[in-house]
Amino acid sequence: MRLAGATQFVQTVGIQLARRDVERTHEAFEHEQVRGALANVVAQREELSAHVGELGAETRPTILEALDSGLSLLGYVGHGGAAVWASENVLNSWDVPSLAAQSRQPLLVTMNCLNGYFVAPSFDALGEALMKADGRGAIAAFSPSGLSLDGPAHVLHRALMQELTHGGHQRLGDAVLAAQKTYAEAGAMPELVSIYHLFGDPALVIGR
């Protein structure tokens, strides 16, 4: 896995911060946090940060096109369910078969609710569906199997991005363990460590 390009999709309307400095809304501040975490990953690399509220009906095509292009990292921060991103349903498990063959599959990081809900026998959660797609989808996923909480999830998100890019880890699993340790030491919601899981091979090498 080489961190050569990254795409982050957020459900906030934080883009307003760039247009109106007077109103520093909660959504804008949240978006700053997301962009900060992503910037750590993709310094000196190509990246795209997109907003569900701004793209509207173009969100799903933009996500699918980004996946088909061959990413290293694909992230989503916002509301979600077991099989979907966002209340607007901008991506779901049933979109996966439409993906084209990819030259490279990304690490998927979803900071939402239930995208890694692996216990349902009747359907695949979105993280599972992307992982199972042969030659498409995701090479690994870091996703929650239960209900998440926005504030603590941002803390975990930043810790994971830091360890992936600056932790000096060769293996993906070591970066995740270090991020969990950093998160636990931060004193945030401890239950989150048991909700977010790594799907995929923990011995996956992180290329530079």
C-alpha cells in the first residue's frame, strides 16, 4: 500500500469557512479538523477533499470515479449506516459491483456509524463489500461495527492518520495499534477502541 493519492469525503458544510471568515460554525471547525488529518497523509501528494452538501447529486459519481482512478486512501467522515454513507445515501454496498477494475485499491477509513457491521449474515456492510470486491474496492478497511460518536471519532481519526504517515511503521496493523494507544491515552470515549476494527491483513506493508 503506497500513500500516493487520497480522497476524503465529508458530510459537513464546512466549506463555508473558506468563503465567510466571519461565521466560524461548528460544521466549519469540524471540516478544518478533517482537512488537517487528511493533509498529514497527503503532504506532497495528490489529494481531493469533497463535501456531500456541495456536490449534491454529483457525490456518488465523484466517489465512484475516485475509486476507479486507483487511490491509496479513501476516507469518509459523517453520518452512516451499515451499508450506506450519509442520510442522502451517497454510496452503498450495492454500488460496489459497478466499480471498474482498479490499478490500486485504497485503505478505506470510515469515521461514521456501522460501516463495519460484520455480524449480519444476510448482507455485507459497506466496508465488507468493498473488501470482498476482487480487483476493486478496498485493500483494507478501518470501520466501526457499532454506533460511533463524532467528537471522539475525530480524535481517533487524527491519531490514525498521524501513525500511518509519521509513525515509522512498516505494517498497517502496527500503525492501528499505535493509534489506538494514542487515543486511549487521550482520555476520550474508551468504548470507541472496541467499536472500530481493522478489516484486512494487519501485516500489509505501508509503502512510502
